Amino acid sequence: MKTIRVVAAVIRDRDRVFATARGYGDYKGGWEFPGGKIEAGETPQEALVREIREELDTEVQVGDLIETIEYDYPAFHLSMDCFWCTMKAGHLVLKEAEAAKWLTAATLESVNWLPADRGLVGRIKAELRTGD
């Protein structure tokens, strides 16, 4: 099974995080943290800055690694580095996603997360509650 390496941005604004609904492909309509594939020669952080610029027309500051999610989809293995991010410049413009929401600890489970992203929800909810 082939492995696809991707990065995901958990863009945080005080007590809320930004999530997007996938606008294309097999998992269209499923909710995820924005990001994408790491290209040859890029660090995960560089890939994340580029992907967020391309997908959301926004500059982000990449913070700490939250965790690396390993998940087996039917056709491939996903290895996803998930980072805390904050917005540096721009406004979140949906170029690829079909919808987006700011979610709090109370509303984090109100959307239908893609399977790999679901693994992050509990950890993020705990962080939002503690305010770290």
C-alpha cells in the first residue's frame, strides 16, 4: 500500500479552530483541517505555508507539531503531520473547499470529520478547553 505524506493546519484563533469541508474527490463534503501534500524538497512547515496560501489565500505562522496521524484508507496509507497555526495575514478565502466553519470545544464534534482528522478532535478539544 502506498503512503501519502500530508500536512494539516489547525488554525487557532483564541478558543476556536478553523475547519473546511472537502470540495472534491472521494471524500467530498467530509470535514478536515486544511493542508495538503508535501512536495519533494519541502519541510512539512514549508508545505503547510504553501498549501494554506494556495487553498485559503492566507499567510500562517506554523507552530508546534500536535501529532502525526497514521491512518489506513482503503487505497492508501496516510501519514499526516498536524501543526498548530495562527493567521499572520490575509482573510480565509475558500479556493478549494465547499464550506468552512470556526469551531469551539463545544462545537468541534458537530461536523462529519474525515476518518484521519477524527483522530485529532479529542486532543484539540482538550487544548481549547484548557486555553493553552
